[in-house]
Amino acid sequence: MQAKVAIDLALDRLFTYEVPEALTKKLAVGQLLSVPFGHRTARGFVLELHDDEKTEYRLKRVSSIIDEVPFFSPALLELVKKIAAYSASPLESVLRAALPASVLKKNARARELYYVEAVSGAKPVSLTARQRWLYDQIVRLGGGWMSRLCAELKTTAATVKELSGKGLVTVELRAKRRDPLRAGRILPTRALELNGEQASALAAIMDGSSRSPVLLRGITGSGKTEVYLQAIARILEEGRGAIVMVPEISLTPQTVQRFAGRFGGRVAVLHSALSDGERYDEWHRIRSGEARVVVGPRSAVFAPVSDLGLIVVDEEHEGCYKQEECPRYHARDVAVLRGAIEGARVVLGSATPSLESWMNVKRGKYRLSRMDSRAGAGTLPHISIVEMRDGAIYSKELLEAVALRLDRGEQTVLFLNRRGYSRSVSCACGFTLCCPQCDVPYTYHKADSCLRCHICGKWEMVPRSCPECAAKAFSYEGIGTQRAEAALKKCFPRASILRMDADSTSRKRSHDDILGAFRRREADILLGTQMIAKGLDFPNVTLVGVLNADSSLNMADFRAEERTFQLLSQVSGRAGRSELPGEVFIQTRDGGARAIRFAARGNFEEFAESELAGRKECFLPPFCHLAAITVRSKDPLLAENWAVMYAKSLMAYAGTVKGLTVGEAVPGALAKADGWYRWQIVLRSGANSAILGAWRWISAERPPPGAVRAVIDIDAMNLV
């Protein structure tokens, strides 16, 4: 027997090994093996097994099977292969993306601790009074972990082991799960009675006559999560499993609590904020079948759920479902593909669907289910647009509205999608302090009085004087969450304010701590970036303020208006989700902007039709496939020359391929990042195969030198 193995190196090819006779009955596709590779031992996954074939060279033999339980099912391997082919990614990179790194660490293992248990029917023996009391307590408690018993009973491990020596208790090593939910309080919940729209949505999801994905377009507060919960309950009754995907880690704690409250220990969570040990244990609980419901961000789409019955992609329009590093997959599309491979139902939920999903409904690829009313007593908030002309952080109207909520004991959410204190620091001579690695202005962070680059992470202290003219005074331009918080404290010194951004949530479980405190009404105002804009449900929030709403419209990306509309609609939906009426103030310098006007009216379909008309005229997604080739080098001339040469060569190639359009090489919107100069070429075609063909051709004909990197992003979501 021979095995084709994907080695843990991005070589994008399989290597054939001979299988020793002793391993032939044990070997299975998807297992992790140890194999010789060059002058060292490597690890790799079995992707194919076949009978011996004659070769011109002598095959090396598989050394050992690291884990007899396959890491990948045949369905997951099929998914991995299709992702690699579609995204032009090395197969090994997709295999690595599909597994938490902690699972593949060579020293990764379950945590084992000593467990104490009373021996049933133990014979009477001579004991001291202390030993007799200790034994009685262990019997009363039903045993337990050694460390916990010693702490609770104020004893030592040696004393407990004396009881073991007398045959009264057993002390043995057992696997102890590292539970990511241990610090939270999970309250059991029951299924709620569905209203008419919710019941119709559930029926559409469970409709056995069609397995095409369901786009659940439900306005904010319409009760989509309860529909998901009841759909999963039915899937579990069928003996199948489910995956629930959320776009942000900040949403995971609240979402997990809702699902764990309904399904208890059958829920597992996977996300990057877990410790390595927690991720290891959660992944193995899923693989063993102990956990049947998985909640997490985009990587959860690869969770090893056996007999998968349902995949839910909540807030399916969110850009963070797209992986921006190799392999550059879109988790929403992977979910649809996995559902087709495994015969699982797929639900894409959003109040503001992506235009790609909306077009798939219009083309008949997806089924549409609408939920146009808020569940329960909630009503849509009243939205006002406030024109800002004087450079102030807060308008008079918004401050008065905040003061009113403070008097009433109600809560406020303020949204500003820029962290830090000031977005730039400059001198009167015109010099701006910039990151030397990225050529972008530093952001000033007042909390630690330093300048930070939000691209590469480099930081430095503010200089004593201007490097150009030696002046000692700098001006701090722009508004970040730190500056907005400082101004808010001056306006409302007695108010309790929480700030939630990447700086305030760097500590483990900080997302859950901040949101938990706000939910318990320990704060009056929550100020934050886009991590507070979606999916959060706070009944006491009656006011939402959006600061600098038009900042996202200035991005050099054709999706800027769509993203602005979605973001404003989502953050507005945080207000008025219970009996209390809600109000939203959108502060902007351009109240006439189309995305802002449509968001204020809350009319998704009208916005979608307007935006789609422009996209069709310009041959932009979803009317075509769009890919971005990025050429980068530490040498600016090398980057430019190779990009220009690539563009000219591809234009000539496109002359032989119908429907393929190649743009000229241009500097990236972010022309330098982390020391790399970046140029970009955009390719468009009605068929992704044409783009892949062009990429394979240029990669073979013009392989770049070591000092140049060229990568392609198929179905690119971010051209910045």
C-alpha cells in the first residue's frame, strides 16, 4: 500500500510513501503521520491511499501514526481540496487553517489531575478521628478533584493518600477539561413562543424539499437568534450536529451564553481568545462527539462536527468572515460549500445582507425568508441626522439626549470607529509624525502617551521637538475613542462610562467583562468601535449616537457605501429593543450621502437596488468575480517594476481569453506596510476559472525573484 501525504510545508504537492505492512490495517485517510523528509522527520496528513504503483525511485516508508483517529473526515478533506483549488492556495495552508494550532503542537495533550473517589463497600479499618472525619466528608461530597478537596476540607494530598493506602479511597489521574465557560454564569432557558414571521422562517429552514441556503433577512431585534436556537434543537433531535458562526470575538461570549443556556454541555466554543489548552480540549470534545453545537468566528466553519445538520452564519454580510492571509477564503462561502458536501442546511442571517447574497436570492440560488418586525414589545428607533460643521466631538442634540437618559436611568451606546486619542500628530511647519515602516501617520494614545502604528504595531514616544523645525508644540488632529471618552467625562463627570476597543480588550475575557458590566447596568454609557455595533442586545439602551459617521465613506474601495450603510444600520439597531422607545443620532459632515440617507430611513431593499445598478454598469461584484494581485518588495523600484511587468503581461494574456479584464498596476491604497512597498493589479471576469488561469500562467511564466512577493486574493473584499 502507498500513501499520499501533505507535508507540513507550503510546497503545494503530495509526497508518496510506502506503508509498512504492520500499519496497513491501521492507516486511514485524514490521519496525522510521522514520515521521513529529507534529512529530518516531518509530520503530514494522509490524503490518499492506493495500491502499490511502480515508481522510478525507491519510496521512503511511513514512520508511525501519530493519532489513529483521523483529524479530517472525507467530507472535510473534500472541502479543503476545493478551497485550495478555488482560492489558488497551497493545500497545506488550508489544512493548517482548518485546525487550531494548539491541536497540532507536538506537546499538546489533555490536562491530567488527581481525582479522589471513595471505595464502595470498603472494609472497616482503624482510623484516627481526623481520618474518620475526612473519609466521611469525601463520601458526603461524592469524591472530587484532589486540589479542590484539599482546599475545601483544609487538608493535604499526603493525608488523602493515607486513606488510599488503607483502601478507603482511590486516587488516580484523570483528564480535567479546561472549560472556557467556567468563569461565566450560564442560566438555563426554554424555547420561546415564536411569532408568525419567526415560525415561517423556522419552517423555511427545516423544509426538507429544498437544501438550498436560506437567507434570513431579519431587521435588528426581530428575534433571529431564537429561530437559530429552535432550528438547532430540531437538528439535535435528529441526532445531527450544528455550527453557529459569529463575525466578532466580542459577540462570542453573549452568543455562547444563549446557546449554552439552551443546550448545556453539548456546546463548544472555538475562538482565538481561548488559551491553547482550552482550544485543545474544545476541539477534541467536538471530534469525539461530546459537543454537538459549535459557536465561534470564521475558523469554526472547519469544526470536526460529525453528521453535520446545520450551519448558521450570523451577520453574514460582515467583512471579517474573509480571511485576509493565505489561505484567503470567505467563511460564508465555505459554509455554503460545506453544507452542499455534507447535506447540511445553511442559514445566512442579517438585517443588511451582502449584495452577493442578495443577488443569489434574485438568481434563485438562495431562498429568502423575511422578518420585518421586532420580536416582543420592541419598536424601531427614531433616527435623526445631525450635520456637524464646527469640528466638535458631540453635537448639542446628542449631549441633551444623553443627559435625558442619565436622568431616566436609561443607557446609551456611542459608536466611533477609530481607536486611540488622535489620528495624527503634526507640527505647524507641516511635518506629520509617521511610522517609518508604513508611511502612515501615527495615532496618538494618551493612556500611555505614545505614538502607535495601527498597521504594523510599531510604537514610540512623542518627540520633545519637531524633527524638521525643532518647534516644541504639536497639534493633535482627529478624534479617537480615548479622546471621545475624555470629552464625555468632562460633559458628564458623574456618569459611569465604559470604553470598548482593541486597546481596552487586550486582556483575556475582557470582552465578556465589559459587556457583562454594561448588561448589569453598572455603567451608563458604552463607547466603542465596531465591536459594539452588532449582535448585542441590551434592553435598557434607548439611545445610540454615531460619531463621525461618514469616515468610512472616504475609503478607496467600491464597497465603501455598502459597508457604511450596513454599519450604520447595525449600530442603530442597538436602541429600543424592549418596551422603551429608542432614538438614534447620526453625526456627519455629509448628511446628503446616499448610504447615510438610506440608513436613516432603514430601507435595505431600496439601497440594494440603487447600489446594484451602479455595480452592474461598472462590471463590479456581484456581477463579476474580482481578484487582486498584490506585488510587494522591500525595494520600491523592484515592487513597481515587477507590478508593471505583471500587468502588461496579463493584459496581453487577457487578449486571448474572453471576458477577462486586467487593470493597470497602481500603488496600493496602503502603499507601504510593515516595510513592504505594495502595488496592486485588479482582474475581473464573469468566471473565476479565467482569473485562475491567468494567475497560473503568470506564476509559471514570470516567477518573481526572492526579493519580490506576489500573491492573489480571489473574490477580494478589501482593496485597501
